[in-house]
Amino acid sequence: MRLLLVEDDPMIGESVRRGLKCEGFTVDWVEQAESAESALRSVNYDLLLLDLGLPRKSGLSLLRELRCGGSGIPVLVLTARDSVADRVLGLDTGADDYLVKPFDLDELGARVRALLRRQTGRVLPEISHGDLRLIPATHEAVFQDRELTLSAREFTLLAALLEKPGAVLSRSRLEERLYGWGEEVESNAVEVHVHNLRKKLGTAFIRTVRGVGYMVPRKP
Ligand code: CA
């Protein structure tokens, strides 16, 4: 899952970026609303983490414009403004959730997972498909009743394909999910992860759709 963080405080920005990266998310971090706008135009993010007090243009204006422009991206507002009126205004402007600073990184991770779960229409905190169970909160994977060791990127790739079994995801869409700015992407990175996953799950688990991308069949 790839997230965009908009936060002008360097200490908070760095700790949120690092904390969410440890939880397996790909995080791009910008410090201004204007940079967020251009990032949102070039990458399909799964979620936006938005500070409200930003230099020049506020987070609230950015949020308002996004919603007026029809964007449905899940937005989690991070702010020091803790008055009830501010919280109400943030939510009514189109935020999906709200966290008041200082916040706990574990709680942030849990809220992010909850929003992403809702976005994909899942109710259960686990993703299961046939004999496979993925638990995003702990990054555990169980296959045929045995614990399965997956790298962070293998886990993310598999979770992305399992969001909508039967749907094909292109290599570039998967790369976008797995790698943030400044992270070197080897030209065959996705193929290598798929190859490793097939070794662990059997060759038929992930199908290659020639010239299009990869998918997990609807019926396991
Ligand atoms: Ca700020």
C-alpha cells in the first residue's frame, strides 16, 4: 500500500514515515500542500495522511479541493488542533478519520489499516483466500495451516492481488504499490517477487496474464 504523507514538521514527518515503513507501507513524504497536489497527480495513492497546519496553503483547503474535484482517496487528518469545532470541520470537509497530535504510532498504523480495509470493502481484519490467510496488522501469513515467511514486499504484493481476486494488476501498478520515491526499482523486481511467491504458494496461485499483468484467480 502506498501512502502520501503531508507534514511540515520534520520530526513528526520523519517518525511517521519511518513508523509506517516498519509496518510495511510505502510512504512518500512532502512538506507542503502544493507538493502534495503534484504527487497526487502522478501516483495512485491508497491513502493520504494530512496535517492541517501547513505553510501557505492549509491542509483543509487541499482537502476541500480534492473532494470538490471528486477524489475519493481515504484521508486521515493529523493535527494539533484538538478543539471539537476543528474536528467537526475536518470531518465535514471530507476527512475519513482524525488523529490529534501527539499520537501513538501503533494507533496510527491501526487506523490506517482500518481505513484501507473499509476502502476495499473488507469487514474482517484478515485477508483470506482458499488455504491462505494474511493478517495485515502483524504481517503474519498462514498457508495450509503452516506459518509462511514472506518478505515485506512479498506480503504487500500478495495483499494487493488479493484485494480483488480475478482482477489483473499491471506490473507498473504493482511497482507503484511497492516502491516509494528514491527507492531503486530493479527492472524485473515484480517478476522476482512473483517467482518467490510461487515457490512458497505453488505455481498456480498467481497467474500471469500475458502482456497485461498478474492476478489471483477468483476461485482458489
Ligand atoms: Ca503543521
